Amino acid sequence: MVKPDLLEILRCPHCVREKGGLLTLHRDAWLICQDCGRKYPIVDDIPVMLIDEGDKWVNTAQDALPVPPPAK
């Protein structure tokens, strides 16, 4: 589980410079950007905050995201 204080400071690396880039926690396994819809997996309690990783899941519906996220 990602610590709540870490969730408060994390922002979407794609949006953070132009928008808020606020992230919401989805099923304790994904961080979803409220601005662009990119979805970042949490693998072994570590958020994978790479834009390329968020791009892979941008068109996947929230309900279709695998839990747990696939490991690389």
C-alpha cells in the first residue's frame, strides 16, 4: 500500500507543468490522472510514474484495469 503522505505529493509527470496533475487512487493498485486520464500502476507498493507507462493504459477503462497490475 502506498503511504497517504506520498499520495498527497505525487502528480502526473505529463500534466504537472501545465495543469494540476492530481492523481486518484483506484483499487489500491492504480493512480489515475484527473486531467489527462493516464493510469500509472502500483507494483510492489511502488508507483511506476513513467509517462510511457501511463500512455499504455490511457485508453483502458477504469473497470478494465487489471488488479494487481502486471509486473514488467
